[in-house]
Amino acid sequence: MSPSRLICLALSVLLITATGLVADETPPKPLHMVGDHWTAWDPPTSVPEGTEVYIVQRGDTLWDLASQFYGDPYLWPQLWERNNYILDAHWIYPGDPLVVGMEVTPVGEALSPGDADTATMEPDVDGLGLDTTAAPPMQLGSESDIYCSGFIGPTDQTFGFEIIGSEYSGSSYDDPLRAGYGTQSGYIMDLSLGDIVYISGGREAGLMPGSVFTVVEAKGIVKHPVGKRTLGEHYRYNGRVRILSTQDTTAIAEISHSCHPISVGASLMPFTPEPVPLARYSGMIGLNDPVSEEALVDAPMIVLSDAGVLSLGQGHVVYIDRGTEDVYPGDLFTIYRPTPSEIPPLMIGELAVLSVGETTALAKILDSRQVVHVGDRLFPRAD
């Protein structure tokens, strides 16, 4: 087969329109040969024994494969999450292996494109050997939990660009449709969805129309509940802007997503899409088998609540003091509170990790029996 035909075959991909995602029209580059097929990614050459593997075929999409293997196309993020060598969910390449994530009969240690016929699984439940009594995968949160929260980063972190003005800059009037919005030196302070803003960078800085940036606001220093050491600065995500056009040193953008009020002077960082993690969550564990006090001595801990909420419960987003070396999106933990007496630690609720940074992670409380507080400890579930 000629290289040109192989490239055409490799580009047999489809936009996952039903998920609300918008694909980049330009496919990832550069393509390179892996085995006998072309791909933009670096797929694995081996997988653990017992892992179900599917070889991507022409015309496949994560959307369709999630429907085939999990019975629900909206579970496509689980496929993406289990195959993190795919850097853009919109582009998958015939010949690349996909780990579906269900344990069945071993497929062997090595993978090659020639294994496609034997590694491909049929979509019938009996053939897959699935445990139909197990809890189905569920989304552990929502996109707003991730994109409207933030992260804990270095106290001296700098960002490449900022909002230097808006379409209201220099105006001396108050728009009656924006009643209650404060003005200062001619600027309307609180910007929101659809407003036009101006960015401190243009073509010379590499900005291009269509680029998306997250609006970031520093909210204060975060101290660890135990020892009061500085964990970093809490940076809140206020929304996103999309570049409409660029000039030599400036750019014009539109606020495409708004979580909190956005103001002139806000910092911008490149937007990175993250899938909402999925896991099989069967509800809170019982009270009759708590962990020991010793098991919680060096356990992960809740160190900050989103929006400064003090009394936390089901649905609240929090930050924990573990990062990429210790936790992964989708990890489940039971929330415990040490007790001052000889009684066992108190089981408070359950929590799931949504997004992981270098030293801290974002998590969501799935269930709670009592009020959850900053300082409560976490113990991994054995689901």
C-alpha cells in the first residue's frame, strides 16, 4: 500500500458531535509509522494480562465504541481516560490499540497490527465476559466542577497573557441592561458571556484565531491544616475566552464561557480540555469496619474548599494534598475524621478525584453522613 493511501486510511476519524465537543479542523501532526499503520500518537506496545483490547478500525469513533462496549455513547470519556496516549479525543487512527478496561481472558503481552482480528471483541455481553451485576460506570462530576473551580499552584506563578481592556473601555455610561455592574475609570468591572475583550498579545506572541484561554484569578495563599505550611496560591477559573482575531501585539477575543465575574486585568492560561472521570461507585461503605487510627496518620487530607465553604457535603468540590505521584482522576476515597477518644475514626462520607495537579488535586464529595470539614482524612476505597 502506498504511503499516500496509508495516510488517508489513518485520517479516517469522526467528530464526536453528540457530546458537544468541537474538533480542531487540523489533524494532529506529524504522522509517523507504527507497525503497518500511520498515527499521530505513541500507542503502547504491551498491556497487562487480562486487559481487553480493541484495534481501531476505519470509521470508528470513541462515541460509537463506548456505545458498543459500554452500552452508552455518553461514556466515551472512559475510553479516552483509559488510553491517555490519545492526546485529542477527536482523532483516533486505524491500527491503534484501545484498552477498553474490562478484565477478560488474556490477550498476551505484545500487541501488533496483525493481532486486530483476535483482539477485537464482539459487542455481546456474554462474549465479553462482563459482570452484569457490577455497578455501571458513572460520571463522578460535571464539566463545570472542573472548569469552574481552579487549582493550587506556586505563589509566584506567572501567566503569559492578560485582559487589557473590553468593549466598554473608555465608556462613561452605565448600560441599563447591565444594571448593578460597577465602573471604575471608565471600565465596566464585571464582564460575562458574550462580552468582547482585548488581550495583551498578538501574532508576534504566537496567538491565533480560534485559540481558547482560561481566565484565572488569584484568590489567596493556601495553608495546610496541619503544620500551617504554605501549599501555594489558589487560582480560580472564572471562565474562558476565544480569540477572534489577532493584530501584531494585541488580540480581540470573546468571553465564551463564564463561571464568575471577569474583569480587566485578569490573567489567561491556555485552556486544556479534561474528560470528566468515570468509575464504578456503589455508594457509601458501612460503618461496621472503619480503618485504624494509625492508617490515617499520613493519609491524604482535604486542605481547601471551593468558594471558601466551611460546612461541606454532597456535591461540594474540594482540594486535597496529593498530586500526580499519588492519585489519579477517578480514584475513590472514604472520608474519615480522627476522634479524640479511643473510639475508631468516624466515617463521614465518600469522595472522588476529578483532576490532578503536580502537588494537589481537585475532588468532589459524592456522599456524606455528616458535615465534612477541611482537615478531614481520606482512605482509598477498594472498589
